[in-house]
Amino acid sequence: MENKVNKRSGDTSESPYRTGRFYSVDNEWFFYVREVGEQGPYFSKLSGEIGLKMYLFDMEHFKMQKTKLETTDLKLV
């Protein structure tokens, strides 16, 4: 059986393995996102997961707001 590593869109090189998004240091939990890096500390993995969900919700919300602003600024010529 061949062991393939899935690449994400934009990845140019093979990664031998991927670590999880969450990690713990000295009993504090963090998550990592590509756009802004490390987020935390959180007192538990569950609270970090909630923090990630809030971050993703905010990113989607601001993305939609940005799209709305860009389209309302358009003028027909």
C-alpha cells in the first residue's frame, strides 16, 4: 500500500506529516492559523476549539462585510 500525503492548495513541497492545529504548552492550549499565527493561551482544548470557531466565524463575517463594501462602492458608468 502506498502512503500518500495530501497537499493543500498552494503547497509546493511534500510535508512528511502534518501536526494538529491544537497544541499544549505548560497546560495552556493554543491553536495555529495561517493568517495570523498562534492564538491563545486557552485553559483547555475545548475552550481553544471554541476560540477557533469564533475566529472562523469572524473571518467569514468580515469577508462578507468586505465584499458588501466593495460592491456598494461600485458605480455604473
